[in-house]
Amino acid sequence: MCSADSTDRLADEITELASHIHAATCRWLGLVAEFDRRGGWFEWGCRSCAQWVSWRCGIRPVAAREHVRVARRLEELPSIRAAFADGQLSYSQVRALTRVEKVEKEEELLSLARHATAAQLERLVRAYRGVVARARVAERGGPERFVTWSHDDDGSLLLRARLPAEEGAVLVAALEAGVDGLVAAHDASAEAPRSASAEAPARDEAASAEAPVREHASAEALPREDEDASAEAPCIAELRADALVLMADTLLAEEPAARGGERHQVLVHVEPAALRDGAVDGRCELADGAPLAAETARRISCDAAIVPLFERAGRPVSVGRKTRSVPPALRRALASRDRGCRFPGCTNHRTLDAHHIEHWATGGATSLDNLVQLCRHHHRLVHEGGYSVTKQGARLVFRRPDGRTLPTIPRKPRVRGATLQQFNRRHGHSIEPDACVSQWDGQRMDLALNVDALLAFAPPEAPGI
């Protein structure tokens, strides 16, 4: 039986090591922020720094996105970062503090954090954000209705809309129905049913309330509350974009045809020479005459409906039969084999294209051996971003634009050298055994009083400023 002294020493060691872990986490987040600032993740074909962190560091996507968000905000909060680096604050406390916007009195906010537990701080910040959100809605006045759009420099469509609450609810319900339909279609395409307990883990307690949906989620697990569709939340944001396009396709498909043909299809006119060797004088344009890069046409034609059009002296004389570049049966076999995007580090299972490793326009066969599933993002990188994919026997080899091979499975470095305590001392952190222990005195937290204090430390920004 352990003596009281040995138990106390064990408790002290646990607490001290927790402080060292907090300090090392702060150092790690600083490195992540620097890596993100340099754009190092882009060189590996990743969509974001969070995707790279998830892939290379073995962290779930939702947690990786939250780590990158915290790393970015810590750059703006030097006092909180210093306390974190000294092991005085835990990651959970820092994560909550970084969700407070426009901090004007950081020292007061830090003092408040030291006198609250992580759970109390989460509750306090959640209440603060609710007050700020309601104040902003009240100050905007009556509802306006509009939908505007414009085009970005690369041709992408930018949408902006505002609807009254009841009309917005209809739109959100339609988007959610589209998302559920896409998820259901994906689940139905899987060969073997998966166990609900194995495939749908409980919500990660380490993820913040504002964190986006996880990479793999059942229809029931998708969030129903409004979320920030930021660049660090590609999964739910892109899934909703797919649902929006699905809504448009459905409307156009069910609308009585005003003229012949399939109005909802996007037409690309391209001559064989442009597909085969990228001839600059070959015709390659959209239906409205807008020019299109030959490599973009090659990407689109990898997985599209092909209609041969025969012309004489610039005038069409006959139209051939429409065929799919990848037949449905072959597509099902490809989906069964690849089960998602095959680009290293990508876990996308939706919005997938069938990519010809050797393009059919240059003689590549439309066969299972010459096809690979890629998500839209990585399909663009392979065609227009300088990345490449080849086959060496049965193995796929992906290369960056500089020729370096992308590892299919990242190498896990072995941990060597100094202990965590020595590592922290080397970086100038002298950590006391009880550094991370909260100074909370056990009294019940006055939520309203503390929210008022937070509003004084970080007053909400007035609309229009």
C-alpha cells in the first residue's frame, strides 16, 4: 500500500508534468503559426495548414483546425502566450480565451482566467459570445432582403445574401436536406456497412463549440447551428457548397424546359489538338465564348459527358452520340477500390472525380488501372498546379512541382534527446510544480458579473466600423 507521502509526490509529479506539457504545447503552436505564415503546407498539396497538421502530426481534422486557429490568435495575445509558455495556463483555457474578440485589456482577461477552471472559462466565454451576437443583431435594425454576386479574379462566383429569419430558415433547411442527401448517397455507395459505434464517435470534448464539423460524419452528426465557414473549415463549407449546387441542379432539372437540350449543363467547346497536346491555336472555350485553358479542359474532360461535333468550314454538320468518359459501371468499381481521394494526406470522400493517369486524349485507356479518384481540389493541382501522378507497378507516385515525391504515409520521427523538462528549460521556462493549478477559491461563479467584466475587457465592435 502506498504511503501518503508517496501519493503526494505522485500528485506533484503529475501536476508538474502537466505544466511542462502546457509549455511545450505553447512552443509547438508557435511553430505551427510560423509554418502557417510561411505557407509551408501549400508545398505539400494540402488545402490548409490544418490539413497538413492533421496528416503529419496524427491529429483529428477538427482538432487540427482548432489548433491552427488558436496558434494564429496567440500571435495577437502576448501576455496570455507568455503565461501559457510558463505552464500557468492549459491549452483548454487558452483555447477559450482566444475566442474572445478585440481584446483591449489583456492583463485583466488573464487574471480572470487564472481564477477560473477550464470548464468555468468555457461557459463564461460561451455566454459572452452569445451576448455579443445578440447585440450585433439588435443594432443592425430591421431585416433586409438581397442576393448579390460578383466574380473573383480567377472567375470564381462570389455570393452574398441576406434574408429575414423565416426565409433564411427555409434556405438553411434546403441546404441541410442537400447535405443529408449527399451523406446518404456516400453511405449507400459503401460496399460493407460500418458499425455506427465505430464510425460515429462522440463529439470530441477537446474541440471547441465553434469548431467545424469533423471530416467524417454521419448525417445525424452534422451541426445544425450557424457556423463560421472560414478557410480553416473546408469540410462543412464545401459540403454546403455542394448542396447549393445540388439545389440549383434540381431546380433546373425539374423546371419545364423552355428550349431543347439540358440547360443545366456547362458546355465546353474544345478541339482534339488542344486536349491532346495543349495547342494554343486549338479552340478551347466555354459556350459563351469565354476562353478556357487547355489544361483546365483536360481536367474537366477526365470525367465528363463527351459529345462529338463535326464541322465543315466552321459550321456544324452533325452531332455524335453523347457518351461518358468514365462509364457508370467503371465508376462504381473505381469508388469501391479507392474509397476516396488518393492524394497523400487527403481524407475527402465527396465531390470526387475520376482522373485519367494518362489522359484519354493522348491514348490513355479508360480502364481501372489507368484511373484514380481525386477530389476537386487535388484534381486541379494535378492538372493545373504542377503536381503529377504516375504508376510504378501497382503503386501510385505523387510528385510536387519541384519533383519531390509526396510520401503516401508520412514518416514518424523517433523522439530523442532531452526530456520535456530539459526542453522547456532550454527555452527559458522555469516551471514550478503547481504552475498550472487554478487559483479558483471554490466559490460559485457569478456568470452575469463575469460576462460584464469580459465585455469591459473586450468590448464588441460597433457595426459598420
